[in-house]
Amino acid sequence: MTKKSDECDKKVRGDFFLIDVDRAVAAAKRSMNEGLAYLVLASGTAADNRTTRWSATAVADRVAIGVDYARAAIQRLKDAGDI
């Protein structure tokens, strides 16, 4: 590939992530922290849009909540089968 085609590929891909809207809404209805944690974790997914290395610290930093609250929200998402 040429440098120009690499630049075009980067422009086409952009910065976006996929979510399951039903799960996101269900999480948000349970609590704001869960809904926001779901979105933050989704924004940190790999190319497969299913796996993430982002943690409670990432959620806490981006949503401005304590790490313990973020951990609890992530655990509730797991318990609900949302992640």
C-alpha cells in the first residue's frame, strides 16, 4: 500500500463504535452509572466490537465517578448479561 492509500483508509474508518441499543437503554434504565459504563466500555472495544481492555479506571476517568462506583456498575452489567 502507498502512503496515500493508508491515509485514505484512516479517513474512511474514522472513530466510532457499535452498541446494542436495547442493552444500552436497559442499562441506563437501571442506573445512570451502568448506562455510562456500558457506553465507555463499548467505546474502548477492539475492532471486533465485542472485546475491551478498558476497565473500571477508564470508566471512572471518563465519567468522573469513583472507581468503586465504576466497578459496581460493571459488575451489575455482567450480572445482567449486558457484557
